Amino acid sequence: MQFHSETFNFASLKLRTYLKMKYWLSLVLVVLSLSVTVGQRLLVSDSSGWSSLREGEFLSFKITTTDSLKPKYTLEGTNGYGIQFDTLGIFYWKPAYNLVDRLEKQKEVTVIVQAEWKDGRRVRKPLNFVVLHQNRPPMVEDLPIFYVRQSSANSYQISDQYVKDLDGDPLVFKSIQSQLPEGVVLSSQGLLTWTPSRNQFNSLKNNPLLIEFIVQDQPEKTEVKGKIRVAQTQLDLPPEILIIPGDSSFNIKEDERIHFKIYVSDPNGDENISNVGFVCSDGRVKPESFVKNTSVQSEFTWSPGYYFVEEVEKIKDVEIIFFALDKSNNRVEKRVLIKVFDTENLEEKDKFLYIKYKNSLIQAKSLIDLLDVNHEKLNKAYKQAKKGKKNRSILNASLGATTGLAPVAFAEEPSTYKTVSAIGGTTVLTMGTLEATEVIGKSKADILEKMKINVEIRNQLQLEADNFARKYSLKSTRRNKEFDPDRDKLLPIINNQKLVVLELDASKPTPRNYDNKDLRKTFPDFSDQ
């Protein structure tokens, strides 16, 4: 029993010792393991310049640890950034150009690298990156050919389908002036306009044009060149016709003239034009109204005339179609509607009014000339009457009862005296009261009165006729409604009732056939139109 007891004690002691040693050994291993895990660090092979990069730049480095054992590497937080990271710790990344917005300028990206050993140890390390925006120049692809037509306004919009900016920057188009043909304009929005002349268009047939331009993004102002090829149109297009004035409807009077300028061009070249002309709904519009100056320029001039519209119609519609044909019989037309209104015949009216104008002045001049002649007669009669009184006052007296003769002093004028023999007696008493001219010849007072009336009528007629000749010297003024009333003002003067006193026939003055030169002598403002 004692043996067994000692054996049991020894085995128990051995078991306790084993368990204690195992416990302490495990504890040491745990402590050693913890100390190793805590002491491990992740290292970047290239420690400089990796934390900041631009879009499109390539970045590569390797992650290592301080442990001799190689762990397995993983990466968290890539979020579709396109980062490549293998289990050996090699890091590859080229940030996409659309990662950072053009207005944001930069963006921070954080990822976590983890190293894990087979024994379960792990180490984590955050990597912080700052990605900067990288501006890219605009892209210009091959542009479609710009086909132009002759003498036409051609436009070509540079499409964003062929010219674009991958960053979404606004684009500005700039021309290279030294390479632009005459007349070509390029706007900042990329609109190219050109109206090639005939010579410019013809030169494109054998020598297509190449126009260079510049595309600049904003605000970085990065530039790139582009090219547009310009050639003649390959389509067989109809001619084009331009009428000046460009209205399609006109209203005119019979005495008015209508005039059109017709310009024709062909997008395929002016030499392609074969015929230009017109057709009219009224056969009275003659072909001579259309004059072809050149193959591309013509004129149409037409005046209906006073007998074109019947009085019962009042208005006549005339349709004219101008046309142009090319060598392929492509046709273009322009229609013009002309409304012709019945109009008073001004030519005949002006002739009639002129006859009235001239005849009125002829009558006035005829009476003026007659009054001038009558004035000379009256003036001569007055002189004779004056002379008759002086010479007949003594000699024509009756002797009566004569008592004697004696010298008498007689004065013709206050400063002169004449001595004559006089009969005395009762004869002397009658000499102072006897007016011989009242008995023999005409009265001087009557002659003076007639002369006054003659001059008065003549001056009044001259004044009114001068005003009439001046006021209505133009055709347009004779058309006014005041013409006839002003003409009638001359009639009371020509038919003045006082003309009877002058012993003239006022109702029938005999007008002469005066010509324009004669009338202009009396009335300087007289017009022969």
C-alpha cells in the first residue's frame, strides 16, 4: 500500500510539472506572438512623390513589411478607381481623366492596404492620395467636305461630333487670316460662311480649297488646329433668280412705269445657264420690255399707257413669270402680279390746260397792246387839244359891235408876253370867258379821263397776267383746282365795262397769233411747256 502510494505521488507530481511547463510555454508563445504582430510595419518602396499625382499619370510602387515572412496583401476602398494591387504588394494606378471634375480641380482618394500572415497576424495601413485635374487639349477629327454653290450664301457649322473637348471645356474657334480666301468668315462658335464669286467658284473645280482653323478650350486656352476641305457642289442644282424690288405684288397707274432688275446665278457655275426670259398673261406686254444685259443680269421695263385699262374695268391684273433654265433643263420661276389702275390721261389734260393757260395770256396781251395803242392816240389828242385852245381862243371869236382897235398884251406863259391887236368894245368882255376848245375840237378833260382809265385797266391787267403766268408756269401747278378760278379773274379785267368809255369793243378784242417769244416779252415768267 505504501508502494502504491509513493508511485501515485510521483506520477501526480510529474503530471503537475508537465502541465505547469505547458502553461508557461503557451503563455510565452502568446506573448511572443503579440510582440511580433505589434512590431510589424508596412513600408512603401518609393517613399517620395506617390501621394500626389495628376489624372492620366502612371503610379507604381511596392508594399513591404519588416517581417521576414511574406504576408498576403489586400486592398480596400478602391471604389472603381481602376487601381490594381496584387497579393505580392505591387501597386499600379493610372487615374482616369474623368476622375476629377474640371471645376473641382483636385480630389482626395484614400485606400487601406492590409498584410496578413498565415498564423493570423494582420497589419493595416491607410494610403492617402491627392489627384489633380489634368486639362486635355480639344480633339479634331476629319471633317466632312464643305460643298459650296456659286454666288450663294453657303454656311458650314463645325459639329461637336467631330470637334470636342473630353474635359467638357467650352470651345472657341479662331481663324487663320492669312489662309482665309476673300469673303470667308469664321465665327467664334464655329460657323463658316462664304459666298464665292464666279472666279472663286471656278477655281475650286481643279483646286479644292483647304481652310485651317484653331480650336481653343477655355479657360486653359489649349489650342489645336483643324482643317476643312472646300469643293464645288456635286449636285445638279437648278438656277437661282433674284428680282429687285423683291415684292411679289405691285399696284401702278396707267401712266406709271415699272422696272425690275433680274439677277440669275447657278450653283453649278454661271456657264451652266442656258436661257432667261419671261412670259405674261397679257399679250400687250411686248418682248422688247425684257432686255438681257449679260447672261446673268437682265432688266424689265414697262409702262401700260393710258388706254391699257378700259373705263368700265377700272383695274386690270397682269401676271408676269420670270424664268431661268440651265443646260440640264432645271427651271426656276418667280411670279409677279401687277394691278394696273385706270388713270386720267395727264398728257392730254396737260395739253388742254396749257392751251387755256396760253390763250388767257394771249387775250391779255392782245388787250394790253390795244390799250398801248389807244394810249398813244389819247396822248396825241390831248396835245392837239392843248394846242388848239391856245391858237383858237382869239381868232375864233365873233367881232360883234366893234368900237376900235388897240394893242393887247397876251402871255402864253408867265415869263413871256406877246403884243397883238385886239378889237375893243363888247368883244373884249367875252374873251375871258370863251373857251374855244369847248366849241371847236375835243374836251381836254375828257381826254385826260380816258387816259386815266386806259392806264388803270392796262396796269391792272399787266399785274394779274404776270402773276398768272408765273404761278402756273409748271404743268403740275396747272393741275391744281385753283387754276380755273385764277384764270377767271382775268376775264373781268379783259371785259372791263369802262372799256366802253375808251370807245373800244371790250367783248371782241381781236387777238393776234402771238408766238411764245412775243408772250415772253410782255410776261417774262411765261412758260412754253
